[in-house]
Amino acid sequence: MASSSILERWKSRFGNRQRPKSESLSRNIQPAEVAKSILIGRHHYVFVLDWRLYTRSSDLSRTMRSVQKQGYTHYLTAAMDVAGFAYGIDRKIKQKSHSAAMHLAETSSRGGVEMFIFRITEALYSLTVLSDSKPVPHFDQVGSLGEVMALIQEYEALQSGQSIRYVGNVEELSNIEKMTLSDAFGLPEPEAALEGLPNYQFRILLAAVMVPAILIASAGGYWWFNQKQKIERQRLTQLQDPNLVYERQVDSALQQIGPEGNQALVRWREVFGKLPVERSGWLLEKVVCQADTCTVNWRRSTGSVNDFKNNPPVGMASMTTSQSGENPADAVIETTFPVTSPSGVEMARKRNELPTSDQATTVLSSQLQDIALLPDAQVKLKPPELYPSTGAKPEQLMRPVIRGEWSITHELWSLGDLRLDLPAQALQSLTILQDQNTKNWVYTLTGHYYAKGKKY
């Protein structure tokens, strides 16, 4: 089932049924629940908006006048053909109020059908369902875990097999894409800001008093209204431009890539190059380096935890102990070692300085092909994807960046002389362990390369 058909089903369920032309858009729609104001960090987010679908601007205007009579105080029309209304917003919170659902639609949505599920406090959870980056009526909610899970099951039954992307910080869903509360609700998106509903009763009174003046200025007022509508249509069109969505995210994403791959490799070598194979009766078992930390596992041979603690490896920052089952003799110590970032490393990537896709794949694939000639070497190079992913295709964008993943697996001796030929790369992880058959130490190095998605 296409995503648009889901919206159509909700149109039919929430007030878009066939009815006489004289009937108001809002007459069959009951008021929604009171909106929920929540401070996340220092920002004011509002959940439980009454989302309503419309097709004509006259329908929207009629609905805005009607809902104001019902007690609604705020509205939002940032998305085309859907508007959100709220009442009961906490006036004690001084920060500007923003719709949580529209904020997620602008900052985290990839299109299609998506469920965002977050644990806000120990007892309070939120559910936001988006379809084609638009809030779905009835599924902008907060409540207990049980209430949220019931809503999830209700929507899954409604969508009849449609692929769903699950995002959030809850542990109850195994197929969820992890996202912290602070990452999801950082700086509020300006397009998600709620505005106060116009005072239509005051406008009617003013119109009655100003009829003569309005009649005189009707020609100029008609032109002004058309110009305002034209500007609004242009604004809504721009909001749907994939380039605007992409440009809001790409620069910050590039700044988070990390240091150049060769620099990161030098940092990791400095850590694992100093590790002994045996320490106080504990044997080195595994090394995993990621970002600025290397985690090292030690398997007990003859020593005790106290022996290791009294004679730790140089540079160790912390250690934890675990055991298999109830046998303390079968124990493992996990230690962490900080990786110092060298000064002068440029963390951000400039798009104009990236190689083209052809240049990047030629250089990288050639190096991986040479490494594959070594006995027992394994190399992988996956097809590149748009970075960061926004649901758009590179050909739709003016200045896209693509990212491809690669990996190398070989005996540890070849890592000492390894240098990445392509500069626009960042390392993801390094894993070192001992092959149980050959007793040789083997490493697996993974990383990403970055390139222009088209010429610009």
C-alpha cells in the first residue's frame, strides 16, 4: 500500500467524508485532547495536536474560525494539506512552543511511514507517526508505555503490511533505530513553531466599523491578499524542495565525521602497539577501537583480578570484570584506553574539496585490489549512498555528498605499514583478535569514504 493511501484513509476517518457542500469542514470533527507541553532540555515542545487534513485554503480558513470557537488557541500550517491545532498549552513555560511532530518531520524524517517512540520520563512516553514526512491524525500522543504500545499495534493493523521505520530510545522494540531524546529534540526547527490563532471575532467587529473604508480600498486589498497568498504558496513549495531539506543537515553531518583516516589509524596504533600479550596472568584476547576509545579484553590464565588491578597496563582508564556462569576462574577483564586526538586535525570536510565519485572509487578500489593479493586477505567495498540520508536521490540535489563503506581483514603485520591512499576517508572501527587455528593476530579495519555525488 502506498504511503499516500494511508493519508487518504485518515482523511476519510477524520473528517473528509462525503457531505453536503454547505456543511462545515469541522462539523463532524470532535475536539481533540488537551495538548501536552513538555520541556526537553530548555526547549518547549508540544505533543497531542489535533491534526486535520484539508484540500482548499477556504477549508482551512473555515476550520480555523470554527476551532477558535471550540477553545483552540494555537495552530500550525507548515506542511501542505495538513494543519495542527492545539489548546491547553502551558502558559507558565516562557519558551516559544514548537510542535514535536512537525519538528521530527523537518529534522529526522526520511519519508515513507515512520514511528518515533521516545521515553521522556520514567512513566511518560511519546508516539509520533509520520507519513511522507507529515503528521498522521490521532497518532501524535503521549502516555504510559502500555498506552503507546496499544497505539503502535493499532496503527500497524491499519497500515496493512506497509514497511515502517521505527526510531526512538525505547528498548521494548527490537527493530528500532536508536536515537537519543537529546538528538531528536535539540534546537527546535523554526518551521515547527506554533502561532496564536487570529481573533476572528475582533476582525468581524472591526470589519463592521470599517465597511466604508474597506469598500473604498477593496481593489488594493484584493491585490494585497493575492500577493500574500502567492508568497505563502511559494513558501510551501520551497519547504518541499529536497535541496532545502538536505542543506539544513549536510554541513552539521560533515562536521561530525571525525579526523582523516590516516590520522585516526596513527592514534589507534599508539594504543594497541603498547599492549602486552600477557599481563599479571591475564592473556590479551581482543582489541576494539572506535572514535576516541580502545576497549581491550583479557582472558584469565593464572592471575587474579587483584593481580591485574595492582599491575595495570600503561594508560588504562578503567576496568570491569565479568565471568562465565558461576565459575570465577573463567573470568574476563574489560579495560578502556583513551585515544588522544592530535592537535591540528581538521574534523570537518568541505564539500568543494571532496573528490568526485569516479575519482574516489578508482583510488580506493585500486588499493583494495592490491591488498587482496596478500594471502588470506579479505576486502569489501559497498555501493555508496547519499550522506546524510534525507530520502532524496543524489540526482535531485545540487551539491550532494555520497558515502561508501569498506573493510579490510588480514594478519596484523600488514597494519603496521598500511596507509590510506584516498584522503577523504574516516575510520569506523578496528578489531584485533587471535585466530584460534593459526594463532596469528588478525585485524579487521572498517571505514567510510566521502565524495561528491555529482560534479559541482
